[in-house]
Amino acid sequence: MERSDAAVFTFHGEPTPGLVPFAEGLKEVFIKHGYAYEENPEAPRLVLNFITKERAKPYRRRAKATFVVSLMELPEVPAEPIKELYPYLVRALSNMLVAYVPGKGAHFLTLELGHYTEPEGEDFFERVFARINPIACSVLVIDNIFEPTLEPELWQGDELTAALARAGKKLAEWDLLPAPFPIETILPPEDLRHVKRLYGIGGLSYGNLSARKDERRFWMSASGVDKANLKEIGRDILMVKDYDPEKNAMILQVPPNVTPKRVSVDAIEHWMIYREHPEVGAIIHVHAWMEGVPETQFNYPCGTYQLAEAVAEKVREAPDPARAIVGLKNHGLTITGRSVDDILERIEGKLIPQVPMS
Ligand SMILES: [Zn+2]
């Protein structure tokens, strides 16, 4: 990597005493892998943000392409890490939280509810680097361009949006839609706006559904909405027209006079799959698992081009790409089908609500 092209990383905040050697080890391993350390850089790729339970202060991103990993020292990993640590991840506006227990190891928690541990020992910092790097080197595709050009006959939806609404209800009945994380209750309005702008999310809910409309377009659930209650076109379900590579944005068609909601951050992934496989008619993503599925190698964040590519590659390798079930490591499943009902029939009774973590 040329020095001038090197991805820049920095520290923010003050480490507690136990975090000092951990931070030094991280700094060394990131530099070894071609990252450049700077103090107060304008647009860093990665910010390692020191927090404590009392002071979970966010780093205020100026650039969208900045990923924040918050580091916290703990005497031990709590018995229920998601329940106890997730609020700090959100409060510090981070993409990932690393709870470091001196002498024992690091526990990782991602925005997508992934959590896993690297014990201290041989190659510890290399292993920690390998966990953080997929986040630091990925590109978010979360901008939305809304065009009020949806055909009038689709303003109330069609048989495809009705099928998506039915499928959302089914997933809720099967208990596959974890309750949206109540970010609005722990973030002040200013931080909430910041999170929505930077991550392109309308709230933290998990899972999404889509159905192909024609050669290029597909319907998809909006970000942060209740998937068990998909109703309004432009607000619960959106028409994805295309991806604009120059603006790095998804193009949505909406009815006029609707204040649209953002499409799910995984729209780029669905777009890639529909484009490559004309026989795919629907895609469902849930945070659940199935025995024996092939899985992606790295834990890229939702809404990134890299996650989309990793999933698209697994779909391509499937015996029948139009009926593929792909595991997203430490995250969930993306399932393709000829139709929404085709997917539901194939997965009914086979899903494990708990995603295995490794
Ligand atoms: Zn997900």
C-alpha cells in the first residue's frame, strides 16, 4: 500500500489503564498491515474510541466512510453480553464494541447483534485485527435517491407487495423478527439524527424481504419498520429501481405526496443478486440459522458493498442460485427463491432462531 493511499486510523478519548497495552498492540498491528496512524485526522477510515460505562461518548464522524470501534475495559464479560453491552455500542454511535478483559481476551459485539470472543494468547493482536479489519475496509451503500415516478397503478401496491406483507406476518409468527432495538429511548434526538444519516437506518430492526417486479426493479421492505405490518407503499415497502455507482446510492420510485422512508440497508445486496440471476423472484433475510448452510468468511457490516459481494458469491456457487440459502457469518441467512411463497415453504420448520457465533 502506498503511503499516500494508506487508510488512516486514530484514537479518540482516553484509555483506562487496562486498555493502554491493548491500544498499543492494536496500533502496532494496524500499522503493520498498512494503515497509517494520525492524530485528529479529517476523514479517518477507522476510529478506535475509548469509552467507559459512565462515559460512553461518541466520536462525531465528519465523513460517512468512517467506521467507529468502541473499546471498553471490563473485569469480566457479562453473562448476557448483548443485553448488557449493546446499549453502550449504540450510545457511543459505534459500528462495533470491543470489551477487553485484561489477561483474558476481547469480546466483540456488532451492530447486527453478532458477538464472539478472541482469547488472549498466541497471535492475539493478529486475531483481533482480523475481526476489526472487515469493518474498517468496507464501503457503505446507504444513500437513497427518491423519484416520484412510481406508476399510479402501483401506488396501493400489487400482488407482490401483498405477498411480502403476508410473509412479514409469517416471519413474526415464527418468532424470527427480534424486537427492534429501542434506540430512540437511549439516544438523544440529535444523536438519533446523526445515526440515521450516517448508517442510513430508520431504526434498529433486523431482517428484510424483497420481490422482483420486472427485469430491473424489485419491491423491498423499508429500514427500521415493523416487518409484521407492511402496508404503505413508499413508507413500508419501496420500489428499488436501480443502483447509481457514481453517486453510490440506491434509486427508489415512490408515489408523489408521500414522505418516503429509506429502503433497507441491504438493498445493494438484493440488487446484486437480482441483476445476476434473472430467475430469482424473491429474497428474504433473517437473523436465524439453518444446519449445514455454506457461509461467508468475514463478518462485514450490513449495508456494505463487501457484504453484498460476499453473499452474491455464495449465491453464485449454490447448485441452484434461484433457490440458495446463504449463511452470513455471525449474522443470519439470505435466502433466494422463485417467489416469496417458495422461500417460506422451503424454510418452514427448519430455522434455528439462534445464529451460531464463532
Ligand atoms: Zn441482517
